[in-house]
Amino acid sequence: MNLPMPVAMGIWIVIGLLILALIVRGLSRRRRDGADVVPALDLFPDGDNRGTEICAGFDAIYVSTTRHGDWLARIGVFGLGNRSNARIRVFTSGVLLSREGEADVFIPSHRIESTTTTSGISGKYIPHDGLDVVTWRPAKSTELVDTGLRIADRGARKNFQNALTTLTSSHTMTLEENS
């Protein structure tokens, strides 16, 4: 059965609009994903509150932030699920991720739970544990998230790992002293 041309075009236009509406709905939902896990981001402290810089700035790829342990579940809120180039700086107060085209992410040292290396996280696979993962607790949240970073420069990567070890061990010692 052949339909008249205007009817066939109308059907195709309706199908196209439905597909477009589904795409828009999916994208807006993705941007809101994780709002329950990351309701707010910490602000980067100004002046003396930053502490001293432990690890000088270096370039990396910010891969994504996911729910802890579920490295396929990207967090979309605040652009945390979007890959971008980043400049990383580590202070005694925490880690600053200055991302290109996205809001900066500041992870206070007292919110960092652990660090590890892995081969893959949502959106990126690097063999031989080529990704650094920082596990942290966002502000106003009880859940943990994992942030994946690809640091290509070996010297910068080693410095970053040492700086995070220093941050997490000094935080652990402070907690033990207060107990």
C-alpha cells in the first residue's frame, strides 16, 4: 500500500520529532544523574586557607567521576561525567582539578578516602593500570565517588601519587589524634 507523499512525510516528521524528544530527555536526565550522590561541590579556598602546594601543577585528562565501585555509572551533575583536559594542583587543603570547559573540582583533603590505579573507568581504558582513581566523599553526601585521571607524564604521576599518600596519611593521623 502506497501512502500519499504528504502523509508519508508527516509520519517521518513525527517519528523524527519523537526521536529528537527522546534524545533531549536522555541528555537532560544524564546531566541530572548523580544529584543525590553529589548535591554540592566544595569551593576552592582562597589565600592562606589553601595551605602549601605539595605538588606543582601538571596536565592530565580528567576522565570522569562515577559512583564508588560502579565505574560505568557516571555522575552527570556539575559536568562530572564529561571528559576534559585538566590542570591538577595538590595543596595541603586538598586537590584542585581545573578542567577545560567545565567547572573546577576541589576535593578537600579530609574528604579523600583512598587512591588506587586501574586500567579502566567509564569512558577510558588504559592498559597496565594507567589511570589514577581518587575515592572521595562529596560535600553534603554520605556516599563515596571515584574520580578517574589519566596522567601521561610518569614523573608527574609519581609526584601526584606521593602527594595523595601524604594527604591521606596526614588526615588519618589527625583523626587518630582526635580519637
